[in-house]
Amino acid sequence: MGLCRILLSFVVAILCSISAVSAGRGEKVQVALYYESLCPYSAKFIVNYLSKIFDNGLIDVVDLDLVPYGNARIKSNGTIICQHGRYECLLNTIEACAIHAWPDLAEHFKFILCVEGLVLKHKYLNWESCFRETGLKSEAVSNCYESGYGEKLELQYAAQTDALIPPHKYVPWVVVNGQPLYDDYENLEIYICAACKGVSPKACEGLTVLTTISKEPIRVNHVSHVDETFESVEI
């Protein structure tokens, strides 16, 4: 318990010092999510936690970057193998194409949210239904995937993920203003509020008290580690 509180307070202190430097420039809080599409913990985070910042307005003070690559690896011949199998390779690429096709965060996030919701329900084979559910047209994403451009996007995300300092150890891997949250990622809202300067968003009211109240012990089994067994599939 004590270690959890110390870790949370330490990261919040770092975020506060970083945000103090950027406050004069009026910058938004930089949030990046490194994830893989079929990781159940990534899906749960997107559906049950990340979506909240869209609902409560915190997204207005955030620049959010979604990086659908996760623990995938590149073979010597340049092909990508994915931790959770062939369909993860496909959906990582589809979600990369969605981000490219619809640069507007609100659009590509609602598509990704729909897909990850299906992952949680074990219905991800029906991912194409998310075009209909979101009202977004499929052509741009289909063209991106079928042309092979999606693979190029995935290689770019691979380079971005591999350049992380410190290196990511598992997914979901959430970074706020350059500081990884490690496996305390479910407290994202607290870290965003700690990094905010100026007028505090209404959604932050009552959240900072959690920095001094005992929280649940950090769980060791709610992430997919880099070194876990891979399925030998490629894109």
C-alpha cells in the first residue's frame, strides 16, 4: 500500500514540475497510449478508462496520441509478428489506417472504441460493423489496408514504440508529458489533472484526494508483458 502511494506521489510530482515549465506556453497535456488491439487489458483501458476523458471533458486539455503496435516484433525480413495472433496484426493495421484516414481524434477514437468494445465481448471478428455503428465510411480505411500503406504505418509505429525512453515493458503503456504511468495507468485522470495548469477542469474536482488515500494494491496481472509468448504469425 505504502509503495503504491509513494509511486503515485512521485509520478505526480514529476508531472507537476514538467507542467510548470510548459504552463506559460499554454500547452495541453500530452498523453500517449501504446497498445495492441487484442490485448484484453488494452481493450479494457480504452473502453472503461480512456473513454471517460471524452465523456467528462478532460479531452479538451489533452493531446492524445494512439499507437496501435504494442509488443509486436519485426522479423529480419521486415514482416511483423503480433503477440496475440494474426487477427491482432490485422486489427492493429486497421486501427492505424483509421487514425490515418480520419485525423480528427473524435472520429478515429470512436471507431477504435467500437472495435475494442467488440474485443472485450469476444466479437472482434465483427469489427467491420463499427463502420455502420459509427457512421464512418469504410473506403479510406479499406484502401489504406489493401494498398499496403497500413503496413508502412505499422512500421512507423514500431519505430515510435522502440524509441520510448524508458523502453516499454508491457501494454497498455500510458505516457503523460513524457512520464510513463507504468501499471498505475487506470489513474490516468489523476495524472492529467496533476499536469494541468491554470483553471482546473471541472472533471478534476475531488480527484486529487486520491494521491493521499490508500488505493488498491497494484496488480501484476493486468498487463501483457513484452516477453510473453508470441504466436508465430505475420502481416
